[in-house]
Amino acid sequence: MNILAIESSCDETAAAVVKDGREILSNIVASQIETHKLYGGVVPEIASRMHIETIEKVVGEALNSAGMSADDIDAVAVTYAPGLIGALLVGVNFAKAFAYANNLPLIPVHHIKGHIAANFLEYSELEPPFLSLVVSGGHTHLIKVTEYDKFRIIGQTRDDAAGEAFDKAARVLSLPYPGGVHIDRLSKNGDIKAVNFPKTHFRDNEFDFSFSGLKTSVINYVHNLQQKNHILSEQERADIAASFSYSVASVLCTHTESAAKKLGCKKIVLAGGVSANSMIRSMMEEMCRKNGFNLYKPPLALCGDNAAMIGAMAYYEYKNGKTSDMSLNARANMSIEI
Ligand code: KG4
Ligand code: ZN
């Protein structure tokens, strides 16, 4: 089954053709980062306009590079929630028009489920049940995936997502937006023990996260030094980046480890843009090796937003009868449990 998938929930216009939920036939991503960089973050109105300008071309490229025409496509999938509403609407309306014009089934896909499904494209043997840690710009969730269409939230952030903390820590260190990848690079030369940044744990739900205290702590640390007219050396910046990353990675690892032990889950699946982080990946590897867990991590190219992951998830949604008629609408917020 060939699924044409479309993703436009934030600042990437993406289209892909995926076969049977597991094989990428094409995967095109048009990033708007260079534009949003000028403003230090995503400007929703600009994102929507750029999606409108780009989407037809991106879908055309996805079909071309798969060597296909609309006649070879069996269904159309689209991210319909959660995300920036104006951005989502562009993809949803394009997908509806494509499905209607070509008389194809329409499959709505939840963005976070898509991030998790990115792993199905890399690991042909991977099947639920498993425990997934989803870390992106807007989400930090520990999710028990019991079946392809059954998701239970075990823990989640009570304030900022891990990616938000990475981006703000990067900003205070004068790194460009989005800063996660720059912090990652800088932290490789730093000392994780240089600064003792907070690691938040809760008593009432030991699997919940909080990153706003850590974010404020990094900002205050740098501002304090600046107020004393101290100019940060390259080594000090690297030490701050490494110590900050270590705080995030430690919390993610300890929560995942204890959730996996409590649930008796031996398969750990990473997902989302922040799962590209090298310190998180290596600490997770170490934790999984120590406990005898199997770790699944998306390839770097599938960690961030893309449409191939939407096509992968869509296959299983379709098999479970989850198609939509032309009344499909976009939703800015939606729990993964629905
Ligand atoms: O999943 P994603 O592409 O978009 C959302 O659905 O939010 O995640 C984007 C986030 C940004 O906050 C970005 O800074 C972060 O992922 N990110 C990273 C790395 N690469 C991207 N964070 C830490 N280390 C990285 N290597
Ligand atoms: Zn995403």
C-alpha cells in the first residue's frame, strides 16, 4: 500500500511516499528555518504563508522522486493535530483536495504518534508493546504504546518541553535558532560537572518532567556573569552547554529507566527532534545496556519533523479503520490518548 503523507504542523513543509508503513519511497522536507531564524523563533503567520507557497511543489517532488503519479497512490495521510493551527490547515486542506480529486481514502495522523512511528521505518522488527520517550520542541512525554493504536501517557512535562529549554539555553549563549543542535555541538568540548544545574523530580508522579526551572537557572547563571561584566570564554560556554545538557539527559534517563522497570517494559523507543541529541542518545544507550533493555532510536534524518513518519503511522491507522471524510479539521491541541 503506497501512502502519500503530508506534514505542515510547524516550520517544515514535508511530503513523502511510504510503502506498507515501513519503507520510504521518497521523503521531501522544505525547511523554513532560515526565515524564522531572523526572528529568533517560529512566526506562525509566516509559517502558514510559506506552507501555502511551497506545498504543491513539495508534494510534486515527493511523487517524482518515488517515480510515481497520483494513480500509484492508495491513500493520503496528513498531520491534523497538534501544532500551529494555521500551518496545520494548509496540509489538511491540500490533503483533502488531493484525496477528493483522486478518490482516495484520507487518513488523519496525530503528529506525536508520527514521531514514534519514525522508528518503524528504521527497525523492521519493531512492534508494540514498548515504552516511548517523546522529546520535541513542544512535547516531553513518556508513553506506553500497547498496540499500534493504543497510547497511554505515563509521564509528561508540567511546564516547558525539553526542546524549549534547549532553544532558550542556546539563545542566552548567543547561538542561532533552533538552538538544540548548536548546544549539542558546543557541549562536546565542555565539562558536564562544571555547573550543577537543577534536575527536577516530583513526588506525586515520579515520571512527570519539569524544565522551566532548569531553563531559568541557565539564563540566570549567564546573566549573573554578564552583570559582573564577565565575558564568557569558549570553554565556559562549552561547560555551560554540557552541564545543561547533562541535567536534561539525566532526568530523561532516570525517568525512562524507572518507568521501564515499573511497567516491565524492555523495549525503549526514542522519538522527536531532541532525540537527535548525542548526549541523550549515549546516556540512553548506557542505561539500556546496564538494564538489558533494547533501545530504538530514529536515524538523525527522521528525528525532526518529516512526512515519512506520518506515512508510517498512517498505515497502522488505516488498518485500524481510522480514515476520515471531507469534514476533517485541524486541531491545535489534542491528547495522544484519544
Ligand atoms: O520534533 P521537532 O523537530 O519539532 C516539534 O515537533 O517540536 O523538535 C524540534 C526541537 C527543537 O527544540 C530543537 O532545538 C530540538 O528539537 N533539537 C535538538 C537537537 N536537534 C534538534 N535538541 C537537542 N539536541 C539536538 N541535537
Ligand atoms: Zn515534531
